[in-house]
Amino acid sequence: MTRQVSGAAATRESLVSAALELFGDYGYDAVSTRQIADHAAANIGSIAYHFGGKPGLRIACIEYVISVVREMLGASVSEPLPETLSPDEALDMLDSMFSILLLLGSTRPDADRISNFMTRELVVPATVDALLYEKLTEPLHERFSQLFAIAVGGAVQGSELALTVFSLFGQMVFFRQCKPVIVKHMGWPGFGLTQAQAAGAIVSQNLKAIVAYHRSRDGFVAGEARPGA
């Protein structure tokens, strides 16, 4: 949240920022509206005014995360894929999107707040919000699955395709959530743009190796027309 705003808009953004941080650090149920208001330096009544209460503030946090991810990924996730998209072009799109997601978790001022909040929402049992699932995680998985299937010539389908894509996302989760461990082990001063790019290079190598494996296993040649093309 870097835009310069004032008045009611500034209060609203401060509350969402505070809630993202506190919900991510301690969990939704463990945080009171008083704690959120104090952290945002706002009047407690402003939560009801802007969001209708704590549940509405949580929804606002989810909507903010969705907007950030969709804005960064842009047309690659929101527009239909070209019918003429080649396997190598699909691989390039996958590679670029993974890079963007890694940078999202590493370079934004609110990266840690977003990452911790997402972890709480997606990892803690029985808390996955329908809005977050339907508007972000499921569409993202579907788009990455479409691209991966095209990249390998359509040979990987069903549960194998779904689990392979989840495994690729797993790398992003580790780099996003385990930055202190990585920084300590690597002797890095922090996890900024340079470190994210170094990690991204490895993620890119892994992606290309997995795609190459499936292409080789199924006898697919990248220059061939993909099924249905």
C-alpha cells in the first residue's frame, strides 16, 4: 500500500494493513478489533464504519491480496490463452509468472504481511475462505495447469497434472515463508531483489527440468503442434 491518500481512505488502508499483519502473525480469532485499531492508530469505531465489523475487515484483506496478485500477473492470468500458443511460449509464460510471484513475496514493502496472511488463510485447517479460493487460488492453479499441459504437449493430465503444479507452487511457498532460514544458511544480508532473483533462477531451472522430463518421457518434441492446435 504505497499510494498517498488521506482522510477516510487513509484510515481504511491503515486498518487493512494492520489487520493483514496481525491476522497473519496471530490468526484471525486471536486478534481483537481493539488491537487492530490501536495498531492502525485509528478509532475502534472506524472498523465498523468502513467494514461493518471484523469479518468485513477480513474480507477486505482478502480482496486486497487478490487485487495485488492479479495486478502483478496482469493479462497472463486474466485473459484467455491464445489458441496458437506454442509449448515453448507456454513454458516462457509459466517461467515469467513464477518469477513475478517470487518477487511479490520478496520485494514489496508489504510482502511479509501479505505472505503471512496468505499462509494463515491457506494452511491452517478449516480456514480457507471461499472468496480467496474461488477468486485467486483456484483460478491461478487452473491457469498454471493449462500452461503446463501445453508446455509438455498435453501428456500430463488429471491428478498428475494437478499435483505437479502444486509441487511447483511449493517452491514459491518455501521461498516466501522460510526467508529467515534461507538468509541465515546463505549468509545473505536479507532477502531483497538480488536474493529473489538468485532464487528465481533456481526455480526457473527446476521448472524447465520438470517440463523437459515430461517431454522426454512422453516422446514430445517442442516444435510439434500441440493437440487440438
